[in-house]
Amino acid sequence: MPNATEELTLPTDRATAANMLNDFKEVTKWATANRLADLQERFNELDRPEFDKRVADIIEARETASGTIANATKAAMDEWLKEHGAMNTAISRPSMDAPRMSVRNEAAKRIEEIGFTNLGDFAKEIWHKNTTANRLPEIHKVMNAFSSTEGSTGGLLIPESFDSEIRRLSLEASIVRQRATVISMSTPTQLFPYVDWTTNVGSTFGGWTVSRVQEGGAITPSQARFGRARLSVTKQVAGAEVPNEMFADVGALDSFIGQTLPQAMAFAEDIDFLVGDGAGGPLGALHSANTALITVTKETNQVASTVVVENILKMYARMLPSSKMRAVWLVNPTTFVQLQTLSIAVGTGGAPIALVNIASSPVPTMLGRPVIETEKVPALGSANDISFIDFSYYLIGDRPGSGLESSPHSQFMNDITEMKLTARNDGRPWIPSAFTPTNGDTLSPFVALGARA
């Protein structure tokens, strides 16, 4: 442990910063001095360029490529650039203030042009008992005109701006979606490319090998590797029973749908994106089928249903260094007491330093990163009750256009209408495995604590 006069020097190059962040003793030393955030920030400054810059480098490399690059690599680059229009169509995380829908649903846009005050007004218009539904024929006309190109949505398409509002409100209530990489899909299935860079042993950055040769010596050929993450949308259905009296008050109906539906969708989505098994739906970041997930095992002789400092520090050390400034802690509320009692001892006479800072705003932090309490992960002592995740490595694909329909049949005698909203999406981790560095343990943007039963 450092003494009171020991100075901590920030690194000046990326390699040194990465080694420090992956060194258990080094992380403990900086955390003890309350300067771990400074070390993280310095690494972020020295880290490789952001995604847009890396794409620009690939485009430049493709334009200047010569015969020294294998034809297969050039073909892969061509396909990537073709799929994304040379990256002119932005693909990024959604904005809280301006929801992104880069792929528009033309039918939903045409239905919006018919004219509706709000989502409640639209819901009343398609209600089976509405005897003054004078806009319904226009809705059916648009749906029929686009039926061959838009396919089945499940109900009548919601006007585009109302669909965007539901997605925006769901975004605010979500854990995963607001931090993930979200893509608007123009087709039900889409292949999203990535550079297959999962090891720096023997080759770097997706298959490139770098060596020195004598003048006239033979150059060992290398070939860059590209992979494809497949997103295939499935239907996500939300249903509710609504008293018929509510349809008489468009304002109340709009408030009910606007306040409850997005939260319900966000809750269900989070569970799918966190623990879904990938069978007919999203593959969750914490599911065992996520081959990029690193599980930190319990300490020797660790008591059941406990959390010790070593658990947290070892999880932090296995996080991909470039992800440490984006990753968040997900914890079940039952871990709260255990986390609050964690501390790092300072020598023989120093006061212990709490690992969790509950005074930070708006959420507590642990080792400088936000701590999010959620019931959507397992309880204390179970595998994945605590995880450390950079969700920018999680892909979500949205098919624009949501359908809304109502039915009186099962609750006809009770004057209740059943409403159903259908959306189409998918989600799964972007990378196929953990990353193997030149030296040290494997690293990943998905790290979880194992069971302590």
C-alpha cells in the first residue's frame, strides 16, 4: 500500500496505461488514493480512435490498397462499405432527446398524415365500438397499399411520431437499450459486420501480422478477418385490459397508454437483453450462451451468499480496458448490504476506504463507475447477481413500425377491451468471444461474478 507521501504518476502511453489498469495491485493502489478515475480518464485519452475514426481509416486503407493486401480482405471491406453506404447512414446509440429511426416505415408515415391528435385518439379510432370512426377506412387503405412490402405487423400500424414517442419513453426507462448500439433494420434479418479481433497473440487487429525482414527477404502473408453478427427480428407483444369507459376520454386513454406501455416494454426488453436464451428471441448479455462472457469465480473458502473485495477488484481487472469508462455495474438489491460493507484497508493505521460511493449523484458508484440496482438479475449468491458490462458491445435491431389492435371477445361480458401492441426487434452481443491479450488474462466487455452457494 502507498504511504502518505508516495506520488502516483499518470502514464504517458497507452500500453503502460492498459497494463496498469489490468494489474490487480496497481488498481488497488490507485483506488486507495481515490485517483482510480484519473487513471481511467488518462487511458481513455490514450486509447485508440473512436469507432467513426476507425471506419474512416478502413475507408482510406481500402482506397489506397495495393497488391500486398489479400483479395479476400478487399472484398470484405467492399461488402461492409456497400452494406452501410460507405457509412453515410449513421449507426449509433440512440439519443434521449431525439430518438433515431434512420430506416423509416413509409406506411406508418402515411397513416400519420391522416391526422391524429395523440396515441389515445388513434386507439379510439380503431376501437371496435367506435361508431364515428371516419378515419378507419383511410387507415385500411394505407395498410392494403403497403401489405406486400411491409409484411405482417400485428394490428394497424401506429402513426410514425407516436411510435417514436413510445420508443423514446421506453429508452428512458430501460437499462440496456439506452446504452446499447441500436440499429434500425430495413429487413427482418440483417448481418452486421465487425473486425474479428479477439486476440493479440500471433496477430493483431483481426489477423494482421507485423514483422521485420531483411532487404529482399520473404514477407509472410497475412489476411484480415471479418465476422458478421446476425440480427433476426421476432415479435414482442404487449397486452392490457382497458375498461370501455376509458375510450370515451381520449386524454385519459392517451395518458394510460403513454405512461404504462413504454415502461412495460422496457421492463420486458431488459429481461430479454440481459438473460434471454436466444431461442426465438434475443440472446442476453448474461446468458451462458454468450461466448464473450467472462465469469469470475468465488474466492477459496468464500462463505456462501457473500461478496468480498477480491470479487469486485478481479471483475474490474477483467473488463476490456477501453470499456472501463463506459461499463456499468448491475447488482441485485439483495447485494446492497454486502456491497456497503466492502472497504480497502490502508496500511496498519489508516482508515478503510469504502468501495461504494453512495454520495455520488444521480446513482452510487463503485471504482468510479455507476452502480445500477435491478431485480432483473439474480439474487445474492447466485451467478450473475453482480456484473460489469459495457453495453455498447451489445447490438439491438429494431424493425420500424409497431402495430396496435383491440378485441372485445374474452372480456365482452365485463365491458373490457383487450389491447395489444406488437413490435419487432432482436438483440445479442456484438463480439463472438473474450479478447486474448499478448500478456495476461482474457478480457471482455461482459464480466459477471460466479455463484457463491
